[in-house]
Amino acid sequence: MKRFFGIVIACALIGAGVFWWVTRPAPVMAAVAEGHVADSENGALVFAAAGCSSCHAAPEGEDKTLLAGGHSFATDFGTFYAPNISPGPDGIGGWTLPDFARALRQGVSPEGRHYYPAFPYTSYVHMTDGDVADLWAYMNTLPVSETPSRAHEVSFPFNVTRGLGLWKALYLKTDFVVAQTTSAEVERGRYLVEALGHCAECHTPRDALGGLDREAWLSGAPNPSGKGEIPDLTSEGLDWSEADLVAYFTSGFTPDYDSVGGTMAAVVDNLAQLPEDDRAAIAAYVKALP
């Protein structure tokens, strides 16, 4: 019996060690965009494309550059609240560029804790060093908010954030879903859709663990609010032309002269700030979907 319990204890310790190793947060990157001259004007476009204000500007707030946080996101795993990410002590004022890059692309805080994937780092993982550095430069020009971030409402076992390391091993992928592109325009659209715009976070169904079903990419999903469905963007569900899509991204009007509503209204506000070439690239990518 002593030998049996000794084996059990040894196995438990080995298992705990393996778990601790596998779930460890990604390390801080020593250098990000080394030699790159940060361009805050491009950072403003990245900010718009990435929809930062849509989640992090205060609800009902008029200034969309005041990133006080507060938006709530109810899920099957708990309710998550967007934090203050303004460049002050209550936000990200004490961060470095490598801290910022690790948070965006690896979902890890400066203190070495995993962020919940309500923060779409599974999309931002594709961001280039240059865009990360430019976004960082732009965000440091924004106003400071003294609003404290609200704690997430998550119960056991989902409040054990170390376990998110296992989740990331399954779902934090560095490869693009649409592997082959037919033109430079579609390739740019892929970057805007799969990385910055994180469109799949709403338009792709999820499995039981909350991971995106890459086999059903952009094919529509239940609306997180519980009302209706997020539309299918593949050719099976969307028959709009590229020109229709560009017009919608610019004005918010559909080919049937209906107007955008719900959370998509904020997305259109963001897309309308981009160069028309970028809106056309997004449209080209959508029409190229399998």
C-alpha cells in the first residue's frame, strides 16, 4: 500500500509539474519592431480597424478616445468587463511596448497572468510588429481616465486563469485560416478581417469550450445578446457584390436601403475611417471566402 500511494503521489506531482509547464504564460518579448519609427497616424487607423473604442470607450460616452472601459460581455463562462486601457495609472500607463505586444498577441498581462479570450488576442496574434508599435504610439496620445477597471464575474473553475494556458494551446493559432490568397488586395483584406478587425469573433460559431470553429469560418453564429443570429458572410449566406459591401462599410446602408444596427453600427463607424482601398480589400476577402 505504501508503494501504491507513493506511485500515486509521484504521478500527481509529475502531472502538476506538466500542467504548470504547459500552462505557463508566454514570456515578454525582448524587442518589438526594433528600428521601426513609430507612426501614430497609422496607429490611429490601426485603432479604428481593431475596434478598440467599440469595447473600451465608456458606455454612453461621447468621447470615443477616452478608454475608460466598462462594457459588459455576458457569456456561458461568466460576465466580462472591458478594462480601462487609457494611458494613465488606472489603465496601461505603466506598461512598456513589449508588455503591450504580449497582451495583444499572447493574451498575457504585464504581471504574467493569462487574459480571458473575451479580449480577442486569438485574432490580434496576427498583428505585425509595426502595427503594434504604431498603435502603442497612438494610444499614448489619448486622454487619461481615472475610472478603475471592473472585476470580471467568473466562478470556479473558470476563475482559475492558469487553466487558460491549456485553452490557448488548443485555440491560439498563428496561421491564417484562409491560407492561400489570390491577390495582394485579398491578402490585405485577410489581414484586416482575420487580424485587426477580428470579424470571426462574432461571425464564426464556437465549440463547447468557447473556441472558434475554424471549419465553419465566418459562416454565422448565435448573437451573444440572445437575439437572432450574426450573419453568414460566406457565399452560402451573403449574395452582396463587392461594391455593395464597400458601400455598406462606408455608409451603413444595405443594398435594400436598410441601415446598419446593433453592434455592427460601431463596426461601420470604425471601417468608415479607413482608406477606401482597405474597405475594398475587406470586400474582396469576403467574396473570396470558400
